[in-house]
Amino acid sequence: MLFADVSVLDENFDVVPHQWVGVCDGRVAYVGAADPRVSGSYAADPRGATASAASQGVGTQAADPHDASAYFGEVIEGAGRLLMPALYNCHAHSPMVLLRGYAENLPLQRWLNEKCFPFEAKMTADDCYWGTLLACAEMARFGVVSFSDMYYNAERSAQAVMESGMKASLGSAPVLLGDTPFAERVEYAQTEEMIRQWHGAGDGRIHVDCALHSEYLTTEPVVRDVTAFAKERGLRLHIHLSETAKEVAECRERHGGLSPVAYFESTGLFEEPVTAAHCVWLDEADMDILAYRGVFVANNPASNMKLGSGFAPIPRLLEKGAKVCLGSDGMASNNNHNLFHDMYLQAMIYKGATLDPTAVTPQQALQAATRTGALSQGREDCGLVKEGMRADLCLLDVAGPSWCPATDMTYNLVYAGSGSDVVMTLCDGQVVYRDGAFPTIDLERAKAECAARTQRILGEL
């Protein structure tokens, strides 16, 4: 596929007009200001695009290196369009699409105990499969190609992701209370089976994570066991962290005054790669630990506001050099997987909260949603429109009235753009959404299955 004369969001998160981007064998094989179909503009220099692509295993089929048609098939005209890295949702509970619109306008503990937990107790493995499949369609529609998920029946979610053509980092997050060693629990065997069956599947599209729900649903021996297990298997960890003031206060009571961040630091958890969701109630010492340890902070601005949890101190975290990414959370606390919406909130709410209009820049919001998100999942070769990178891309229609005038297209992208402007989403160079169509998902069946399953569960409550 060749995107012709298109605006491109580059690795500095600036929009560059009149670019040509070629995709081959699942990777970006060419980026330049010249049409590669013009003789000599593609691979004329052995140090150029073909050499770079070949070093990544791209475009190595026998062909005339000057004949771009040998590498690039369909030409996508780029007039009025913007090509950017696809988005990475770093904290989700995808099967919770079945709870969309169900647990509304309640404080957190009532939301959990009166609505979410009873509903989830009725969910089957098949329910999780269909919920994940519908979530994949929704995310692809809004330019998301990969998500970090924490939920039950992760093996069925993996099946749905594989069928969708998308990517995910998947981990179950069961309640792990008590002092029973992790190796003696059923969850240990389940995780081992997940690793055996799914870790690295689909040319690395599926990653298995070790998920620890939170400080309050685990014990210190289990945290240490799971951390050691993750280190031994080379896995990343995914946790909820300091989401509410109540969580922090109760943790301090249980652990001699330690905050959740300080507690997990004492267990050695942060010595391994960790994505920590929420991180709303942090003090300066907490933020210093997260920045020093390179913890990926997955901000969930829509969910945090909807549940009345508060605002993660994102500007201060960025000042300290912390790695900030974005998440949607589950559909009972956000209602949509449109990560453009969360990116807009990331760039906007802190200006009002801090009375500082420079608190979070559009470039920082874009980086959180793309490159840093990819890195939080251990996807080093993703998240940029750059030669040799995996072709995780989304194409936006920027010809509408909300995009005009384009005084600065980068600012328009964050402040005026929307997930509904996405017209194509590519995952590893394969189309997973295009102009209202989902080549890999039977959308109508997924919608019907999810609607029927929600009604069944509501009838059982």
C-alpha cells in the first residue's frame, strides 16, 4: 500500500505535508517527500529506504529496487488526509462492553459492589469472547490497534483479538488474597497455559502480562511471588495503583504508613516492567519512585472523572520525566473506546485544573497515545511513522469544516480532531477498519451477541 501526497505526523509529533509512505510486509518501508514511483526516488541509494527496510526483514523479495510497484500495491490518495501512528490503549477491561450504560451515577464502592461485581459473576467465557470482539471493532473504528487488558477468561479474549487482526497484552486479574504461594494456586496453572498457548502468537501480536489487580486484592507474599514469576518468564506486569483516596488511606493503615506506590516499591515489583493504571492519588515521593523506576503511568482521564476519583497529577509526572500513556478503562466507567476523546481530555483538563494553559502540550498528549503506549506494551518497533517500524497506522479525513483553517495541524489533531475522523486503521500493515467496514469482524453478529448476553445476565440478577 502506498499513501500518496499525504500529511504525516512525524516522530517529533509535528505534521509534515506532502509525504509519501509505503507499506510492505507489515512494516513502513518508505517515508519521503518524493513519489517512489518516479524512477530513482526509491532505493536509488543502497543506504536508503530499501536498505533500511531489508535490515528489518522488509521488502526483501526479488524485484527491481527502482520499481516501487514491486513493493507497493494499492495507492491511497492523500489529499485532505492525515496519516499518523495508530493508538495504543494501555488500560482496558474489554469484555466490560456488556456493562456499557448499566452501572451509572454511583460512587465507586456502590458501583463495584451493587452493580459490577454481581453482573460479572454471571459472565461466561463466551460472554468475554463476544465482548472482546465488539471492543476490538470499536477500538479499530477509532484508530486503536492494541490494548492492555486485565480481565477474566483471558484465553477467550486472546482468541477474539487474534481473529480481529489486532494486538493486545492480556492478563487475568483475580483476587489473590491469603498467603497461599502463587505456584500452588489455580491461577498459576492458568497463567502457564496462557503463556504456552498465546504468548507471542500472531507474530507477536499477543503478549501475556502478569496482572495484579491492586494492593487491596493481593497480599505481599503473592505480590513477591508474581513479581518473581514475571521476571523468570520475561513478562511485563499490569496493576491498578492509587486510584482513590480511600485505597491510599487503607493501604497506609495496613502497611505501616506506606502508600501503595511505596508498598509496591518495597516488594520489588517496580524492578520489573510495569504499567500502572490510574495513579490519581500520588505524593511527591510516589512520583519520584515512578519516574525513577520507569513505570508506565496509564492515565484514564474519562474514567477517573466519571467515578469521581480525581485527576492524576500528569503535569507534575511529566516534569519529573515519568512515562505517561493513556487508557480507556472499562465501559462501565467510560462508555466508549474512543481514545481520541481521552487524548483530548489529557491535553485539556490539566489546563483548567492547574490554571496553567501550558500544563500538557498537544505533542505530549499525542506521544502518550501512540509511542509511549506502544513502549508500555513492550512493542519497541511500533508507534511511529518511520521506516522499519511496524505499520500500525490510522488515516484521518481532515477535509471537514472542523479542521479548517489548519493554522497548525498538530493542534487541530488534538483539539478539533475526533476518532470519527478515522477512515482507515492498519495493524501490522493489515486493514482492520476501512470506511465503515470491518474486514475481520462480523460487526452485526458481535453487536447482536453482546446485546442478547447483556439481557440474559440482567434477567438473572
